[in-house]
Amino acid sequence: MSTEVPHIKLKIDPRDLQIQTFTVEKLLEPLINQVTTLVNCPQNPSGKKKGRSKRARVLLATVEEATWNLLDKGEKIAKEAIVFKEELHAALADVQKESQALKVSAVAFTSDPCYLPKRQAVVQAARSLLTAVTRLLVLADMVDVAYLLEHLTVVSRI
């Protein structure tokens, strides 16, 4: 039995990833709905009494924590990856950059949540972060597929 793992070429361009899988689309659907809700929100977003929603800093901290957890797991995947290392590191840097941009725009938005340009800036930053996270997830899936294909080739040669 050979311990050497053969090199398999994938017919995928990691610079031009598009969401084409139903699973990724379904996983991201709740996030897309939340971003869309922000976009379509009228000037007076709800009939609820003011001051009953979660504090903005709490929401922002939750998003930041989730992003840092994702980045931590992504770093581990990138260290162990045998393919797409550079692309994974670039995607991780992009997620980190977009997360920081969302933080900056969210802080500005919380100071004046009724000001439409600030709301639009937060929405755009959220969309950019969502795009960056999607790219990272698709790349991580591609690494898994390459790993499985290489091991399948090894097993099929036995």
C-alpha cells in the first residue's frame, strides 16, 4: 500500500467562485433574509415601543464573536490544507477586512439609526461580509473535496 498521495487537478478557478450549490444557498438563506430586512426597513421599522430591542453593542459583539470563531476555524483549515492555501489565506483576510468595515459602519449607524445613509452603509458592509464568508465556506468545501478525491484515488489503486 502506497502512502504517497497523488496530485489531482480540480477544474475549479478559486478566484471566480459562484454559489451554485443548493446546500450553501440554504445555509445562507437566513443571513440573506436578515440583510434584506435591513434594506427594506421603513423609516419607522416597527410598531413596538422604542427601547425594547437588543442594544446595538450587544448585537455587534455577537457578530464579532461569530466572525472571530469562523476566522479561527478557517485558520486551522488553511494550516492543514494541501490545496488552495493562498486562496484560503486571502479569503480569511477578506473576511477580517469586511468584518472590520461592518464594525465601523455599525458603530456609526448606532449613533444615528434613523439616518438613511448610515443604514445603507451598514447594509452594504453586511452584504460584503456575507460575500466574503460565502467565499471562505466554498473554498473550505473545495479543500475537503480535493482531500476526498485524493484519498479515493489512493484507495482505488489498492
